[in-house]
Amino acid sequence: MRYTVDERHERIVELVREYGSLRVADLAEHLGISTVTARRDVEALASEGRLDRVRGAVHWPGTPAPQGRTRHPLPEPRPVERAPEPRDVVIGMVVPQSRHYFGEIIRGAREAVTAAGGRLVLGYSNYQPDHDAAQVRRMLEAGVHGLLLTPSWPSGTGGSGDEGDIPVPAVLLERRGEVGSRAAALDRVCTDHAGGAGLAVRHLVDLGHERIALVAGDSPTTVQMRAGYEDALRVFGVTAPAVEPIVLEPGDRAPDSIDAAARRLTELVAEGEVTAAIVLSDTDAILLLQSLRGLGERIRVPEDLALVAYDDDVAALSDLPLTAVAPPKFEVGETAATLLLRRVRERAAGAAGGARQHLDLLPELRVRASCGESAVETREGI
């Protein structure tokens, strides 16, 4: 076992305290170092007053100098958990998929790990809880030093499983442990989706809209967005949403769902019930805009209906550039990986580390043209 200089000095002090006196040659053999190095270590410790040096041996301060050169059989060196060299650090990352939302999060994590000289390895759960556990087991067996985890919790909040029992440092990504669960004691880095929805509501209210609809599929992001959307409406004096959220269906039903949402919005605008909508995601917002146009000139955007997209992967590429809320996806991945690397170093060094961190990163509103604003893009923080 290779020791650092400080570790070696502490081990020498520990041994001499236990045995009272030891030969320098025995210390050198035990520590796997040369006699010259052992002699240099002993001299350094003696100069600090931690040990007493005598010819060919060392003894504990305040005890009688050893008579003769008694040899003590020393035990085998004890394993020392050492911090891996940066180039040896392997971080595992388990996410639902690598497309769309998580692509930028993965890129942020990879750049942080690579910059530290480590390696990031990926596992995908496809939103299946049993796959979460299988991927974690696989990575632990492969010897990863830490884990970035996005469990398949439908609401984005959970922790009834084994997340708190993982034997290496772990950081939750875009997920929150339920209060009182073991997962709640883990570090986490999330986007403040509730705050992002509130930012969209504030922008629309500032433009004179109060009857604002939410259009979104069923996802953890939607759960948080809806809470922020409803809270923000109340802040601005709107006691309840104009209508229940319009649900978009995933997969093969998505085109029909988009068309149904467009027809529903057309009816609501015609009845004066809705003047604006927040749509998750911007891809769905573009599809919704196309479907509204396919219904003829019954609704014009932004004249009759203001649209704010949520995600901002492609919102600026719409022929009518869409105002959008942009989650800080890259920064979420980068921040989580940086935090995890620190925890890995602390654990290997035997340090307790600081208080666990629950970090919420704020989205940004990118103003374009779909709410009647100038087509010149501007940005607003929360």
C-alpha cells in the first residue's frame, strides 16, 4: 500500500505509540519504503517533538530510552482508502434517456467530469423503476466512485426505494426525495420548474393576460409547473385558473392530442375564456401552432392567443419565434457532477464533508414574438 507523506508520518506515530520503541529498519520494511526515507521521516517527526530519535531506532517521548535493539514483529500494513487520481475517477449516471431534455444535462455532467480528468459512464432506465435498480447495481459492480441519479418517479418526488442505501456518494438530478425518506438526505440539483412557470405567468400578466391556460403532458416537470402556475396566478390576484390544464398524450396518440388541444383552445378563445397559453414542450408548442393554423383563421397567434413554450430547445426556430422558458439544463448537469466529484474526494480522504445541498437552479425567460412582443429576442431572469 502506498502512503502519502502525511499518512506515512501518522502511521509511524501510531506504531511507536503502540510499541514504545521500534527500529528504523523495521519501520522501513513495514511501510515498504527505503531505510533512508524512513530515517528522514523519523528525523522530521523528532524535530516536531512528536517522537524521540536514538541511534537506529525511535521511541515514544517521555518513556525511557530502549536498552539494546529490541525487534518487534509488526503487523501487515492496513489497507488505506486513498482518493483516486483524477484520471481514475469514474462517475456513473443513470437517466431515463439521452434525447431531448436530458441531452444537455448529460453534456454538462460529461464536461465537468472530463475537465476533472475523470470518465462518465451512462445507463438508461427508459422511465422503468426496475431498470433504475438494475443500472445502479451494474455500475456499482463496475466500480464507479459516485452516481448521478434521475429515478423514474412519476411525480418527480419519491424515495421509498434503496436510493439512500447506495454505498458510494450519490447526487439526485431533477428529482427530489420525499421529506423524511432516505433519498431526502442525498444531495440534489434540480431546475426550479415551479419558478419557471411563475416566470411565464408573470410575463403574460404584465402583457395584460389573466385567463391563461396550461397545456402539457403527464410528466414530473408538469407536476412542478402546475404548482408554480397556480401559485403565480394567485400572487397576481387570479384565484383560480381559467380552465383545467389541457393534457397532451404521449407516443402514438400525440398528433391526435395536439389537434384536440388546438380545437379546445379555439373554443376557449372564441368564448373569451382564454387569451394565453403556456405549453410544455416547445416542440409541442410548434405543433400546436401548426394545428391552430390548420383550423383556418379562427385563431391568430399572437393577436388572439399568446403562446409561451417551456423548454426552449427549438422554440426560436419556429417561423413565428416562440417566447420560451429555458431550464438551465447544461448547468444542472455540470453543477451536479461538480458536487459529486467533491463528495467522492471527501469520502476517499475520510472527511465528513459539509451539509448536504438541495440546489434549485432558476430558468430564464427568452422573449421573442409569440406573445405580441418585438421579434428581437430579450431575456428575463426570475
